[in-house]
Amino acid sequence: MNVPSTSAGLAAPDWAGPSPSLPPERREALRALHDDRRNRAAFPLLATYLLLGGAVAALILKPGPLTFAVVPLAIGVLQYRLIMACHEAVHRTLFFPAWLNEAAGVLCGSLVGLHLTRYRSQHLAHHDAPALSADPDAYIYEPVLRARPGVRRAAVWFFGAVPELFEKFRQKSAGGGSLPLSLAILAAQGALLGACALWLKWWYYPVFWAAPLVTIALFLNRTRVIVEHGWAHLRVAPDALPDAPVLTFDLRSNPLERFIIAPFLFNFHGAHHSSPSVPHYNNPRLAALLAESGRPVVRVEGSYLGTLLRILRS
């Protein structure tokens, strides 16, 4: 199982694009990966909710400067993990059968302000986009690639989170789409605010829930998209970016990053883009199948942080 890899950039031959055309003898293997339906997301999702409960307990039992500094960071990371669970639900691979997937996706999405139907429409358009000009996520990573490397590119990465917040709200939050899902978001946020007002303090909701969501969780997602889609386009001339195909890759990463920024094996992003309906737990096997079929996905030997730093300074 030899997967082309690179530690410095674009040395490997191919990046992951649309679903590959596999030879006939490999198609059954791909179908088996697709049809392998297990609820492997149950433990990581349950752990996320339990850790959120622990963060709330810390606010109740140990209020103070240290708790008030650490808990928002932890909640932001855990909110981001709920967002990534919604991604799996968008592809209908979070849980099986379908009704359970939708119920879990709506619950996770309502807690973090995501309208599952609108998110599904936007995200599947990202997968179907033939070029950056048609990619609804290109507004996240293309401005970074257009900026001069160094301080200016780092500034676009950091401060670009502000306009991204408004675009995210326009694309994926309540307002438009299925009215029941919009009402579910409003109900979930109202319940959180009410719980804070009744059992804690009302201002805990904006400080410890809303603020981490629109800062830490948003920034983690922003950084992940920039790494996974920006690195593959780093050597493309700015004027050619609109016509460049939407590409990505697999990233070796490390256990800490796989918990914080790449849950559900999201570091196998190239494999995921090659066949999005394969459940996340089979993406390593999918990457191996593509390699054995002569359609390997590039794997970057490094971390999200290291790759991000290379993007910013290259």
C-alpha cells in the first residue's frame, strides 16, 4: 500500500479531485466500503457531549478566572466537533438508519446554529464544483492564496474570519429553507439561554456559548478549510485560480489535531472527496484502495499547524 506523499509541497503526482473511475475489479471493493454501515460515530459524539457537560459543570462548581479563561476555549473546540458531526450527517454517514442520521444532524446543527438542509445544499455544491469559481467554500481559502506570503497572508487568514461569519450565517443558518429546522435552531438557542438564566446567569449564554461559537469554532473550521484546499492550490497563479479545479489531499496529522481539528478522520480529506458517500471510518481503507488501483491520493507528511505555516509563509 504505497500512497504518494510529500513533506514539502506539490512534489507528488496527483491531488484528489472528483470521484475516481476505478477498474472493474476494484469497484466491488469500493461498493463494500460504501455499504459498510456501522454507527462508529456514537462514541466520539457521546464523548463530545459528555465533555460539554463537564465544561458546564466546571462553570457551576469552580467559577473563577482560570475557569472563565479555559472553559470558552474548550467549549469552542467541542462546538466545532458538533459542526464536524453535522458534516457527516450532511453526507448521511453519521448514523444509520437514515432517520437516526437526520435526527442527530438536526440536534447537533441546532445547537451550533446550522440548518442541516441548507448546509447540505451548500456543501454538496462544494463537492460538485468543477472549479474554484463555482466552489461555495472558495471565499474562505482563495483570498488567502491571493494575498502576498508572510504578514499580509497571515492577516487575511486571521481577519478574514469576520466576513466569513456573515457569509456562513447567510449560507447555513436559520432563515430560508425548511421552516421546522429554522425553528429548531431558534428553540435550541432559546433553551440554552433559558437554562443559563434559570440555573446560572443569563450572560453565560453570550459569553460561554455564543462567543466561542463565532470565534473559536469558526476559526478552527476556517483554518481547516484553508489547509485542506489552500495547500493544493498554492502554486497556482492568482489569475488562474478561478479556473483551477477544486483539489485537496490527505494529511498524516497527529492524535491531538485529529481530536481538535480533524475528528471523524477528516485528515483523510482527499479520500473523502474522491468518494464522499463512504463512511468516515472507511476513509483510510478507501485511500489504500485508490493507491492499489493506480489512482492514489497525495498524502502530506505533516500536521495541520505545520502545513498552515507553510501556506502562510510560502
